[in-house]
Amino acid sequence: MDAVAIAMSVYAAMPGIDVRRLTRMLRNNPRSRQMPLMVILPEGDLATAAACLTEGASMVMTQPLMQECIGKR
């Protein structure tokens, strides 16, 4: 199972879990500890963004996503 599938499976199986706790859980799990972890949050949620980075997120982006932030394909 790839890293994205693991994260989505955990999130879907645990309704009501917040993204900070999910980030912490993924970083504490040996199977997902080293995977890049990008968190996408609503615009202006700076407290959660900071907490996710503290918990080990690789990157935090806000919605709406802009092409300039993602990069061109």
C-alpha cells in the first residue's frame, strides 16, 4: 500500500480525527514516518498550520490552491 493510501485509509477509518492528530499518528508509525506529508488546510488556519509543521508535516498549503504554488506540469 502506498503512503497516500495509508493516510487516506487512516483518515477515512477515523471520522472526527483532526489533522494535527493524524499528522502525529503518521509520524509515529514506522511505515509512514519517512514519507513526505503535505497538509492542505482552509485559508487562514495559521494555528493548525503551525501545529502540523511542529508535528512533522513536510509542507502545509492552504485552499484554494493556486497553480503558482503547486508548480507547472
